[in-house]
Amino acid sequence: MANSDADKLMIKADKLTKLSFTRWNADWKTATSLYEQAAVAYRFRKDNEKAKEAFEKASKGQEMISSPWDAAKHMESAAGLAKELGRWNEVSDFYRRASELYRECGRAQPASDALAKGASALEDVAPDEAVRLYTEACEILEEDGKEQMAFDLYRTAASVYVKLERYTDAATFHLRLGVAADKCNAVNSQCKAYLSAIIIYLYAHDFQQAQKCYNDCSQIEAFLNSDQNGCAMKLLSAYEEGDAEEIKRVAHSSAISHLDHVIIRLARKLPTGDLQEIKKEAADDAEPLDENDLT
């Protein structure tokens, strides 16, 4: 089908959606079918700008005829074309709208997936917006009691924060993953998340927060009895002693080798900062590591 034919379909569809003296009711069903045909034709001919517009209108049409699932699918198609065109604001807006439409259908998983697709598309060009989308995607699954389906989203969001050097936010996401894993009885994922958070704090030269994180997480029996706990304790002890070689040795242990690759890279760069200063601070601290102290 030539572009001119697709243009005619669009014109005809637009007329069917507009009221006039001779048309008192919009014919959205027929118009939507025409928009869909035009969208496919434009996309086939790689006219992405017009294809995007046609999919937007097809999505609107499916909404008008009470078919939010198909409306969401078309909105995702528009979002994909917006990505190819470099329309980053539209990428975010369209995937968000698709997510809303999926939620109208009561479908949490595709609603979360739509946001995750948008986040993935925006990681390099708009990382802050990408993290917001990942966060919303996680929240949708949490609200639906599907925390386990969000594990990869937590990890990916944390990795974006590491790239942005926002280490506290990155650690927070791993702690959120730990809480979600606890609800699912996913002990291995839970313990790995807590160890990851401690490593991030150490990489960011925040020994005190790493120590507090260890104390807090050790209140959870699953972590207290884990290999990851032992690894974290060895790391913190090596920091307290100012033993750079021991830190490097622990950083190459199997407990760390099984973490996400982003965390492994951070661990293999330890120790960072002034190790002797950290040792002095640890020595000056009146309170030693106390697994029973959550304050």
C-alpha cells in the first residue's frame, strides 16, 4: 500500500470521528480499523512519524470502543516508534499511558512490563526518568503481590543509580529487593541483596552506614546464618583493621562472585578512600559491631 493510500485511510478515519450537521455520532469502530490499517502501512514503508501518529489514534479509538487491552498494545507500538525517532518525552508518556491501560484491564504484569520497556529505552538518555519508571514498575508488582517478578527491576534500577554515582539510592534499592525477597521466602536473593547494599556503602566510603546496614540486616535470621553475612563481617573487620590485602581477598570470595556483575565490579575495586582514616574512625567509635542493636 502506497503512502498516499494510507493518507487517504487517515483522512477517512478522521472524518468518521468528527461530528457535523450530517454526522451526529462518531463511528469510532470503523475509524479505528482504518487507523490500524494506516499504521501498519506506514510502518511497513518505514514512515515512522506517520505510523506513530496512526498508532496513537488507533489507541484512542480502541479506548473509545471500550477495548483498553488493544489500546495499550497500540500505545506501546507508538512508544516504540517514538524511541526510533528519538522523541524521549513521548517514549515516557506513551509507555506510561500503555501501563495505565493495562491496569484498567487488571493486568499488573504487562502494566509493569510497559514501564520497564520505557525505562530501558531511557537509561542512557534520561537516566533519572528511567529510574522513576523502574520504581513505578516495581510498585505495580508489589501492589499486586508479585514481588518476585520485580527482582530484576530492583537490580536494574540499582545499577542505573550506580552509573549515576548515587550510591545511597543504589543501596536503598537493594534493601528494597531484600524486603521483597523476604516476603517471597527467597532467602538467597534476600541475602545477596543485603550484602550488595553493604558493598555499595563501602565503595562510597561510608563505613559507618555499611556497619549500620550490617547490624540492621543481621536482625534477620536468614541473613545472620548466611554465607553472605560471613562475607560482610569479614569485609567490615578488615576495614576496622585497615587490612587492604584482606579486603581484596574477601572481594574475590565466592559469596561476592555470585552477586550481580555491577556489584562484583565495585567489590573488586575495594578498598576505596583513605583506609587508615576509616580504621581510625572505627577505633574511635565506642560501639563495636553489635548484631542485636538496630538503633
